[in-house]
Amino acid sequence: MQKLNNGNIKLAIQKKGRLSEDSIEFLRKAGLEFESYSKSLFASCRNFPLEILFVRDDDIPDYVETGVVDLGIVGQNLLNELQPKVKKLLNLRFCFCSLCLCVPKDSSISDFYDLNDAKVATSYPNSTKYFLLKNNIKAKVITINGSVEATPVLGIANAIVDLVSTGSTLSANDLKIISKLYDSEAILISNINLLTNKKKNALVNKLLTRFKGVLVAKNYKYVMMNAPEKILPKINKTIPGLKSPTISPLNSKGWISIQSVIKEDVFWETIEKLKKIGATGILVLPVEKLIL
């Protein structure tokens, strides 16, 4: 039977579900090679001293806090709800969702201030109670482990507080959002005592370099184009790249090939400007990793 290598970093991720799938994809983008099977309890990386444990997402904060594992990938919602004593290392920019207050579409409740004396069902009682207390609302919080969205139809509650990503589940149950408590995404957390272990701390820093490379790359596009050499000064002013673009001569006299990176948030605006000043044959490629 395969055993964990205690000298390696231990990272806990969700065993199954959307967070599990996106976490595995992210780890592989960071260049980590490992096998993942539906019934596996853990996997060892072939090219990095890392053990990946597949567990229930609700257990990850506790495992990290108590030192069972060194690192964990969880939703920010669990940190807000459970308040474990862990260190937040990195926002991972996937599994975006929001914790929202919702009511039936035909409900007379149109604002959270209408919740006085109402019943609110949720799997996030601490977050819900804090929200109600902060807004001076006196409502009864009913803790539900399961299908929270079904409680209004069953007459258990007047409203619910639940995670919303696409909103399809709300639509299927004739529910609407009346307020958002907070936004959530996947985050990387660590045990607060990890810094005292020099060997593991050094390995975590190497891992963070990989993760940050993947995250930075998501914000850029790699662009190649052809252009008359005479418009190069205009192109230099137009492309908000990391540094000056890479330039190569073409066989056609007076023409050059230009390579650069463009930030995602100004990508289309920049491409339109490049076309307008005379760039042609614009080729756009995703950036897999970018180390700054």
C-alpha cells in the first residue's frame, strides 16, 4: 500500500465537485504531474515533493489549522463561515460565486429589512447571523445540511442564504436574489506554523512562484503581427506590454514582425488601435505561464 512521504508538502483539495475539478486543472497548469482517480485518497507528484490529499471541502480548514496538512485549496466562503486560524496565501481566481439572500419570486419580501420575524434557512448560519446582526434584523436562522433552495416551497423558511454561481438553481426553484452577503473564490491557505519549518517554507515559496506564474498569465494574451517598419513608433505607444515588443525583419522590404503581450482588460481596445494604424496578420495566443 502506497504511503505518504512526511518530508513532502501536503496539500488538501476537495475530493469531488467543481472545486476539485478546477483545483486539479490549476495544479496541472502549474506543471505538477500526478494521477487522480475518483477513489484515491491521495496522489504523489512525480516532479515536485508534494502530496495531494482528496478530502471533503468542509474538513480542509480544520486539517490545515491542526497541521494534518500544510496547505489547502478552499472557497473563501468556508473561511468566512468557519473562521479557522490559518494563513491566506493566494487568491486563485477560479470557482467564483457569491453568498446571497434569496426569496421566492412571488414573495412579499423585497428587501432584507423585510426579514424581521421571518425564517431564514441556510448552510451558512454564522455568516447569516452576522449579516442579520449587522443590519439589526431579528429573524430566525434555520441550519440546513442539504437542499436549502427547497425550504421555501416546503414551508420551512421564508428566505434562504446560499451560494450562487450561475443562478440556474435559483431559476429552477423560482427564487430571486434580494441581497449579496459577500463574494467568494478559491484560495490557497496554509498552516500558521509553516514558516517555522525552513525546508517546507522554501518548497512552498517555489510552489507559489509556479502558481503566480499561472495567475499572471491569465491576465495576458501573446500577440504576433506584421506591420510596416515606419509605424513602429506608433505601435510602441499603442501596446501596453511588459517591455518593448520583440521585433524581427520580414522578407518583404520595409515590413517587420512584432511580438508582445497585451493585458486582457485592454485587449480588444488595443487590437482595434493596432488595426487602425496599419498592423495586419494579427495572431493571438493564450499565455500558459508568465514569470515576472
